[in-house]
Amino acid sequence: MKVLVAIKRVIDYNVKIRVKSDETGVETTNVKMSMNPFDEIAIEEGVRLRENGGAEELVAVSIGPKQTQETIRTALAMGADRGIHVETDDEVEPLAVAKLLHAIVEKENPDLVILGKQAIDDDSNQTGQMLAALLGWSQGTFASELEMSDGKANVTREIDGGLETIQIKLPAVVTTDLRLNTPRYASLPNIMKAKKKPIDESSPADLGVDISARLTTLKVTEPSSREAGVIVEDVAELVDKLKNEAKVI
Ligand code: AMP
């Protein structure tokens, strides 16, 4: 079995996001970037499948600017066998990402593609579903457990009010939820080994995909700041304020 994992380079989740003064987007200059957390979980799941004999090859794919190679190296240090980098400086919307991944899947013929359920920068939660639709493959989204058996995957999904387990046929697309696993840290020897693993380079044009934007961002603004709270003396004052000021009871 061959597994392909899609990883995105995003602003690190610990960074306080700053909006650009011209309101065209968020500041990325000199900002720490990392692998999207849900994609770390996707790589970890791929590495586990590779380690327990379920998968023979694990390929990490990323679309983005030159520095995206660092993110691919992290995936290689975690245990992926090789990388594919589609280089572009343009912002790539989920549909264009799905089309690029579609083109790569046609070349690579994996049995399973794992993506994060969402990228924490655009919060779109679209790419995996769009990729499955373009390929005409089964999909198991928001996976909190994945079990492979006999050309099938049992995917336990986090849904409103509980867990749902579905069985899908391979080839399939799976997207990861937070509780699927805890990603490992790459060890120093593995970071060194990852430097020698191959990364294949291409461009959207090489893959024959038009990535021009279909959406126009009108403006990006900070959320309005919250008003300071007040400390009340007793329950009676709280009830009075809720009734007469906030008018919520
Ligand atoms: P989104 O639909 O943008 O929320 O992203 C969902 C998932 O699609 C991410 O967790 C990644 O697995 C994948 N993905 C999105 N953008 C990229 C990208 N530029 N390169 C590789 N994978 C991506």
C-alpha cells in the first residue's frame, strides 16, 4: 500500500496573528511558520501505517513557496520516505490545491491520501472533500481512528453527539481530527537522515493546473476588542444586571 499525505506550511499556532495595516491580509514577514497541526497528525498516521507493515511507501506533498521545503523536511524527519514540492508564491485556494493533488495522485497512484481536516490559516475544511470528489473516491472525514483491513478502511469519525464508524473501500481520502494520534517529535538522527531523502520539484504549470484565484478578499480586519468585565458584590446584583442591563433573563 502506498500512502500520500498533504501538508501545508502555515503560521505557527502559537503566534499572535497581526493584520496588515492595509487590511489586505495577515502579516507573514518574519513570522514563525510550521506544519499545519492537523497535517502533523496525518503524517504521524502515515508513519504508523508504514511502521506496522500496512504501508510500503509514505510520500509527503506540499504546495507553496520555496521555504515549504523546510516543512517537507520535517515530514521526512518524522518518517516519510520522500517528498513532492509544487512550488508557487501565489496564494492557492482549496479547489486549486485539490486539483494539484488530483494531478499528483494520477501520477503516483496511492491507495490512501491523508489530509488534515482543515488548515488553521484559512479554516476552509474543503480540500479533502474536493479531492475525493475530483477523484471519485470514498472519503472518511474527521477521523479519530483509522484501521485498515483487506483493501478497506474503518474510519471512526467525530460527529455531533458522538462517534460514527464507517467502512470505506480503498483507494480513499481520509482527513484527520485532533484525537487520531499524538504526533512524534523528529529525533536528531532522523533530522540528519531526512536531509538525504529526495524531494521532487514541480510547478502548477508542469501539472497542467490553473491556480488563478476565484475568490476576492475584500478586506481582513482584527476582531473587535472585548469590553472589560465588572465584578459584582453579590448574586442579587448579578441577577439584577443580567435582567436589567444585559436583558438576558
Ligand atoms: P483546507 O481545506 O484549506 O482547510 O485544508 C485542509 C487540508 O488540505 C490541510 O490540512 C492539508 O492537508 C491540505 N492542504 C491545504 N492546503 C495545502 C497546501 N498548500 N499544500 C499541501 N496540502 C494542503
